Amino acid sequence: MKNPTIFLVFAAFVLAASFQPASAEGGNLLIKNGTILTVTQGIIAKGDILILNGIIRQIGENINPPAGVKVIEASGKFVLPGIIDSHTHIALAGTNEGSEAITPEADVGAVINADDTAILTALSGGVTMAHTMHGSANPIGGPNVVLKMKWGKPSEDLVVTEALRTLKFALGENVKQSSRTILPGGPPPRYPQTRMGVNAIMRREFLRAQNYMAAWDRYNKLKASKIPPKILLPPRRDLRLEVLADLLRGKMVARCHDYQATEALEFIGLAKEFGFKIAAFEHAWEAYKIADELAGEKIGISVFADSWAYKMEAAEGIAYDAGYCAKKGVLVSINSDSGERIRRLFNDASKTMKYGGLSENEALSLITINPAIQLGVDRIVGSLEVGKQADIAIFNEHPMSAYARCDMTIIDGDAYFDRAALLREREEAAKKAEVAKKGGRP
Amino acid sequence: MTKRCWILLLIVILAAGFISGQTKTAKITAIRGAKIIPVVGEDLDVGTILIKDGKIEAIGKDISIPAGAEIVEAKGWRAYPGMIDSYAFLGLQEITGVNETVDNRETGRMNPQVRAVEALRYDSMHIPIARSNGITAALVAPAGGVIAGQSVLIKLDGWTNREMVVKNPAAMQIEFPGIRGARGGGGGGSGQRGAAAADAGRLIAELKDLFTKARFYEKRKNYAAKTLTLALPEFDETAEFLLPVVKGQTPVMISVHADRDIRAAIQFVKEENLKAIFFGAEQGWKVADDLKKAEIPVIIGSLYDLPPVWDDGYDQLFLNPVVMNKAGVKIAFASVSATMAKDLPYHAAKAAAFGLDKKEALKAVTIYPAEIFGVEKLMGSLEKGKTANIVLSDGDILETRTNIQKVFIDGKECDLSNRYTELLEKFKKRS
Amino acid sequence: MPKSARPLIMLTILALGALAWTSPADVGPTYAIRNAKIVPVAGPVVEKGILIIRDGLIESVGPSDKIAIPEDAEVIEAAGMAAYPGLISAHTHLLLEEPAAPAGGAQQVPSITLPGAAQPNTPAGTPDVLAFGLLKPKKSTLDSFLRAGFTTVLVAPNRGIIQGQSVVVDLNGEDPEPMVVKNPAALHINFTTNRGGYPSSLMGTIAYIRQSFLDAEGYALAQAVYAKNLKGMKRPVFNPFLEALRPYVRDKKPVVFQCNNVEDIKRALKIVDEFKLNAMLSHVNEAWRDASVLKKTPIPLLVTLDFRPPSGSLFVNQGEDLRKKAEAEIYPANPSNLAKEGIAFALTTFGLNDGSTALKNIQSAIKAGLSPEQALRALTIQPAQYLGLAAQLGSLEPGKIANVILAKGEIFDEKTQIDKVFVDGILWKF
């Protein structure tokens, strides 16, 4: 190693940055003089937000800092709710159980990876919360989990327990493995290989789950009866069917990856047939074709702004999809589905102003309060309101401007990303390196 | 017929041609009332642009509009030069995951003979979408291998691929390896970083070898042409198509990424006396002074990507153009896409968010690419004599919320309908 | 020593002689290691002592002036040397020769074969596979580890998720049968995936493990009910997979979970709690990151001396400099960090294939803050206790198996050479 000093300094800086929050103030902060975009309660041109113990206690003008509370000067900056990405695959040790078609026993909540640097990438883009999910290898994938992007904390501290329990479904090309080549001597194609097979296999599993629930009901009745039978063995406990039973009982909601209009409509039919709730369609590139149906059924969509034309079922995905559906009364969120795009979600949301004619605040809603509602966490996050958790992002420009940049990301009142501090550290590391190069002489 | 009749006939024919030419080219368009941002020169708060024969006839505050001119009322709008995408796959990709519709990557390492223009699908659905966002020209490049082929500069308007050509070939595309130990950059999907397999040094040696071979090949061909007894060399496709590069007629665009490789590429370009443009240069900020000294312009790769080297910082890709621009390197932005070509201005805005001067950001999608590709006399700014590639917008064209109102290419107003609007209109009819 | 103690000592020797009944076939050499510094681990250090080995066991140990050398003993002059208990590595994959194609072994038969269910080529779980049946000891491996002072290792099968049952062996030769100290030792489970089959993802693996234990519980229940209702109940279908799991689920025999990173530890603890298993966690080279959890739910830890950071760790994917620092400084400090937190553990050579690397890594751990005494305990009495072998191994006490190492210098010192090794009372010939 050429210069151990530089290495040590750099390593110390990187090590320090690598697993501590940028600042840990115990959740007490006063943000001052920023333009506050509450999303749900208007804009305060020059306002303050007081946070105590991670909760927003006060929003207004000229708030006096209580003793010991760190002040963050936000003059000239924009203060908005932390961005919520409603469809990602980050912070997980694996996203697909592709060996079989139906795998709801596989729960992403069991494989959280809090070491994933995608969390840092998310923070640098103002994202405070992510709904991280199964991929789209299965018609029925499994449960998903909602995480706060608390870099450096143990994985269990990231889980948002208030969120709705969601079950990932997928339809279309990915699920029927249309891009897979069948090699001679290799494993046979996995059923289903057509969209009709996809629906059939889901129906089969729902029927099996109903059977399972019935078998357990009968067993429980027998067990509780006045004279239970001499030999009484419980049915097999089947982790796979238990998850489906939860969906049918209303304890979970479906989040379904879909592209084509037909497959979405048919899935809505399945949901009606078996009595479960669809919270949102993912990607939904043809949602604009069935906007009325979606609005009528109160099913939301979680979509890209304009990443399209990468496969046949995305060939009719128009950039107006999100904006048009929003105007039609569909609950729309913009997602990233990418460890890279997650840091420019705000850029994507802003495109709906051009493609769809949404207002600034409507566009901002697509990445704040709307995904919060879809995930069932709108009581605790998604807007800047007194009583909500202090998940806040501070930008140098209005987030719907292409010139915007995230400067600070706060979760539960602690700053997990602080660009100014990062730049100061770089400067100091550079200065130390210079000094070291000159042999220690200033 | 008498001699006089012949002369009369001739005069009539010539006159007819002249007259019809006159009426064909007599149309003048006047864009009135817009705020004019010419990019070169001072902005005008309110002004008029006169277009004649497809060129900008005049720009100014108080321009008199000749009678019979078609007037485009642009009050409240802004007029910009049409933007130029410095590296795109427009016309070479329709559905990126469906190989049958993808033509930008030929197989094999050395393909100087392939020409992007010959595969350019002029009616790609992505071209009108880009055009309707104010992009009026693009460099369409093949990719892959070491020598990917010849790129072409096109205007985004034309009824055939050949009609779209502005400059062909624009450059010979060469690709150096990616940064060794770089992370995968998943999610960006720009495909701009090649596998870090080969060593740039070995690659340069190989290219020099090919160039030397090409020179000798030509020398031998010429000598043999003069001397019948001397055998002609065996036809060498690679040498044949490398000659314009070797002779300095066609510039090379070298896709290069790591700082060491950039230095090696600068050296290579100097030794071989090539006219060069660099593409990518993700670690160009580390060797910005070398780039400036060598006067090599840099096309910035897609900013929709993760930084290739973690230690360089989360914002490395965004700061890269800022640092190079401050050091005096000429930069230009690119979409590196077909499906996302319309996003060209937002890469520029992203760099501005991290410190690039906003005027420089605008230049990097207008006049700088024009200069880099040697077409600055034709486009890149709103100046008298240049082609009338003009964009009228209701705001800053680098802003995502801005709506493009009109696009003129070669003085003709373009149809702004596209795949997006067609499908939208169709399904609007449902309600 | 007071005069009155002598008859007591004679009695003890006679009593021990009575207890240690030996058949002629078991007669082995008798050694008297003389004038060594004796580190019994279970008691105070004896600066100048004698240790008597007879018929594979330690007969007596004590200060030189108190222990009489039997007339049939070969005397080993050990002045200037130190005697330690042979080291125990409580989790390895050494000495295995696994079949090229995965052999039989019961697989979990899905309760219903459906289209859409994959037919795996390799079994994800083979709980009935015994490591003993796969043993193929090679002298070169034995030499390598004996030279580093290891006399006892646990060998676990190396394939799949539910890998099978391990065996504890003394490194006394190339014939497996006399090596066995305990068989089976434990059931081994690894948080890996079954590529090419189900489960191919870690979340699938966790579901697979849980479903297997649920099915084993159901199976055990069915068997128990059947035993009481032999007349009148259709017998439960024999299932070798679930049969093999039964002792671990019903009789709480030990289960070892291989936890490859900070999260696996928590994943294992959840499963252990759900099924009330008698469990140990192995590998755990990131255990220090879970110190608070481990303090709240103490569990035996088999901490590996393999300091390579797991891929996906935040120390690995934030640049090369941090990764190098992690491997050189941060991970070797795992054992000392645990010791500082008061968390008990044994050290293993898991993942290391030769004794010299193991020794080097022990030295790294000591350099990073672990005391040599803590290291020695973690390689002797602690693993003996965890493996249920504290009566036979782990310290130099009369009656225990004579696994003894003689070192020229302090054990784990960089300059120290191991001079002699006794395994099961036999002097090993390198």
C-alpha cells in the first residue's frame, strides 16, 4: 500500500459512514425557514417543522427551538414528505422462488438484507420507505414487506409493522417464462406457459385453499365438540395454503403485476370469484385502457412514468398512463422497481405534469400520500402533518423540477442522508490526503 | 424546328424552372412574440424569427415580417434551437427485449464495415416521441465488440432513412473495456459499459496493428494499381473500411471509461493522429486536464445509471460532467437509448442539479454536439443562416413539466403526434 | 504436600484403577510425560508436572513431585514444553468423500404431486444421511490438523439445506470406526438454496425448513396416536425423511444451524423458538453484529475462524478498501468482541481446509483482542460441553480421553512448535 495514512483516513471515513446514520439526534429536530410542501394541507412559503421523538409536533412559522434540539437551516430549500417507493426489490436476499409456480410460503420478510447499499442509494434520492417485493417469476409469489430506509439499523428495526400485509401475484410474460429457451435434456417447461394457464393455476390454488380452510374448520369443530372422536388427527399444516387462506379471509391484500388490459380484467374477476381484495396492479402499462373499471373497483396502480417498450406486453405503455388514470380517479403511485431509478423517483413523478397535465402537488402525491394509502400507512406517513412520523426529505429545488436534488433525508427525526455533511467529509479527507502526500508538512 | 424555336423552348423551360423554383421556395414563416434563447448570443425577451428556404433568415427584436409570410403566434412561449442527442439507438431498436426488433449490436469484435444508416428504421415509433419533446437531431450509433461500426447523424424528420441523413458517416465507433471491478449498475440498462474483460492496453496494441495494416494495404493497393506486374493484395474488409479513419477523414468515437484507459486512449489518438471524440468517460473527472489539453470532447453517457465505482461517491456520474466542463472540456449529453430518447434534456438538467451551469447544460444539448460533429454551421443555435430547427415551448426545455408546442425541422412544422398520443386518443373515446 | 494426603492419593489411584476396567484388546501403551508445564484448562496451571496416559485415557496428572511414574510407562521428557488438551473443532466438513452424484437419502415427498411442482435433481434435504458413512480420512488432512494441535473434530455432511447428521471423531487414523467418539452428534441445517430445484431462494429455504419441522411434528404425533390405537387406525405411511427428523423435533436432540451472516442468526433463532429446538448456531462470523440479540436469547455458538466476510455484507460492497480492512481487522475481531460482551462461544475451523491456516487465524483473533486463555477454552472445554462430551474431552483430567498436545512454547504463540500429539493415548507419527 502506497500511503497507509490516506488509506486509514479514508477507511475510517468510509467505515464511519458505512453503518452509522448521518446524524443520530434521538429524533429531535427543528427544520427552519423552508418552503414546506405538506401535500395534503397546502404549502407554507417559509415555515418550520418541529420534530420530537421522531414525530412531527408542530408545523408553522417562527417556531422557537426548544433546548437541545438541533436546528436544520432550510432557507431556500423545499421540505417534503419522505418519498415512498411502492414497488422495489431492494434490501432482500433473493426475490424469486422460481422453481415452482405457486410459492406463497416464501416470505420476503424472512430474508431482509439491511446491508444492501441500495438503501443508501434510495436515501440519496429522498426515499424513506420502500415496499420491497417478490419478483414476477410466479403467478402467486408470496408476502412482501414494507421497510423504512434506516441504514445501519438492525433489519427488524426497518420493518413497518403498520403496513397492510400484501401478497404478490404476477401475470403475463415473466410468469409464463416466455423468454426461456427449452434446452434438450433440460427440465421440462414449467406449467403454466400461457395466460389461460396462469389463471387456471391461480383458481386451482384458491380452491385448494378453500378446501384447506374447510378441513381445518371441521377438525376444530370435532375437537371442540362435546364428544370428540377417539382418534382425531389434525390436517397437515401447510404453510403455502395458510398464506392463501389469509388472503381469502381478508387478512392480506393482493398486489398484482400485470401489463395487458385483459389479464387485469380477468384477475379482477378472480378476485370477485374468491372474495379477496386487490390493492393495486403493478406496472399496469395498459391501465389507461380500463381506467373506468379500475376507478370503479377502487383498485390502484403502481407504475413507471415512461420506462416502456422492453417487451411485447410493454409495447403499448404510453407515458400518459399514470396521469390519465389519475385524472380518471384511479389511485396512482409511481414506483421505481429498480435500485437505480429509486433515486430519481421525483423526476419520474414530475413527468406526469407534462404527460397528463397533473399539477405540481398532484404529481408529488404520486410518490408520497398515494403510495402511503396503497400500503395502508397513510395514518403515519405520506404527508407533513402534525402527529405523523417525521419521514422528511429536503431538496434544493422543488422536487418536481428537473433541476432538483435531494440534500437531506430524515427518518423518524434522524438524518440518514446529509449531502452537506458528506461534502464536508470529502473535503476533509482530501485535505488530509494532501497533507499526507506532502509528508505531513502543511 | 428552327434554331430560334429551340432557343425559345430552352428559355421557356429554364424560365419555368426558375419560376416554379421561385414559387416553391418563396414561402416565409415568421415566429412572432416568443422569448428567444438562441444559445449563441444574447437571449431576447420578445422577438421574431424569420424562416426562409428552410433556413433562419433573420432573428431580432424588431424584424419586419414580409407580406404573405405564414405567421406563427408564439406569445408566451420560448424559442430554442432543436436539441441534438449525441448518442442514441433511435431507429435501431423497437422493443428492446425482442431481438427481432433490435439492430444496434452486430456480432463479432471488428465491424468497421457496418453502417447504422443502413438499418435505420425511419418510422420507428420512438422517433416521433423524441421529436415531440424538442429533439431534432441525433447521432445513431451501433454498439458492441471493439469496432462497432459507423454512426450516422440524422435529423428526426424524413420519409426515408436516407432523407434523414445529416452526416454519414458521423464517426467510427470504437469500444474500450469498462472499469475493472465496477459494480453491475443494475437498473439503468443503458448497456454503455462493456465487460471488463480485455485490457485497454492490449486493445490499443491490436488497433494500432490494424491501422498499420490498413495503411500498408492502401499503399500496396495504390502501388499495384500503377504496376500491373505487382499483385493486388487480397481484399481486406477491415482494412478497407478503416482507411477513412486512418486517413483522418472520419473521426473516431471511442467509448472509454476508466481514468487509466482514458489516458491511454488520449495517447493512442495522438500517436495515430486521429480526430477523436470520447464517449462515456465516467472517470473523466480524474483526468480532465489531460482531456482539455488534448482538446478531445466528451459525450456523457446516460446519467440514468449507478456510479460504477462505489469509492468515487454516489454522485460521481453527475459530478463528472460538471468537473470536466469546469476544466474546459467540451461536453455533450446523450440518451443512450431509443425508448428513452425523449429524456435527453433531463440528463442535462440532472447535471445542472449537481452544479453544471444551466447555460452550459443547454449548450451541451445544442451547440456543443453540433460543434463536436462538425455541423455547427447547420444547427445547434438560432443564428442567421443556420437550418431552421426550432422548438417552441411553454417553458425551460430542460424541465420535465415543460410542454413542447411546436417543432420545426428544416423550417417545416413537424407533426407532434406519436404512439403515445395515438393510443391516448383512441382510449379517450371510451368514455 | 502434607503426609496425611498420601494415603488419600493411593486410594484415589486404586479407585480409579478399579473404575477404568480394560479388556485385553484395549490395552495400549503407557506414557509418562515428565516435567512439562501442564495446562489442564479445567484447573490451575501446573508449572512442572507429570501426566500419565494409560490405555487411551489420562490416568493421572499433577505436580512432578506428587505423581509416581508407573514401571510400564515410557517416559517422555518434556522439560521446557507445555502440555495442553487436544483442540476440538466442533464443526467441519473434513475427511468426507461425498458421492459425485447425490446419493439416495430420503427426500421430503410433497403431499400432492401437481403440475407446476418442480422435480428437483438434487435433494434439498437428506436428514437421514450420516456423515459417518461418508468418512474417508486421509493422512495428509490428519497430519495437517494434528500439527496445529487439533485432535478431535465434528464432521458434518456438506450437501443441501437439511444436510444430515454429523459425527464426532478423534483424529487417530484412517480407519473410521475407531475414530468415532459420538455418532450421530447433531442434525445440520444450512441457510443455502437448492439450485435447480425447490427451494431455489433463501425465503423458499426458510419455508422449506419450517414445513419440514411441521411435518415431522405431525408425523411424530401420528405415530404416537397410532401406538395407542394399533387396533382400529390405519397405520401412518412410513416416511424416512420425517423419521430421521423425529429425534430432533420430539426428543430435542441437538440441531446445528449454519448461519452465514448477521441475518441468518436471527432467522435461525426464530425457527429454534418456533419449534423449541435444542440448537446451536455455527459459522456466525458476524455474530458480534447481533450481540444484543444473542445476549437476550443465549444459544451455544460455534464461531468459525474463517474471517472472510460474507458476500453481500456492507463491508464487502462499499469499495475494495473497506473489504480488505474487513477481512484483515474487523472479522478477526469477532471472537474478542463476543468475549467483551460476555457471550460464550466455541471456536471452530469451519471453512478452513488446513491446520496452519487455522492456527494463523487463531493468532489473528488473539491479535484482535482475544486472550490466549479465552482462545484455548473456546477450543477445548467449551466445544466439549456444547457437544455433550464434557465427561470425556476438553481438559487434562484423570479419566478423560488422552488427547494431549506437547508444545515448545506457549500455545498459539507465533514461534511455538507443536512437538508431540497424543490421540486416544497413542503418540501420533507424522
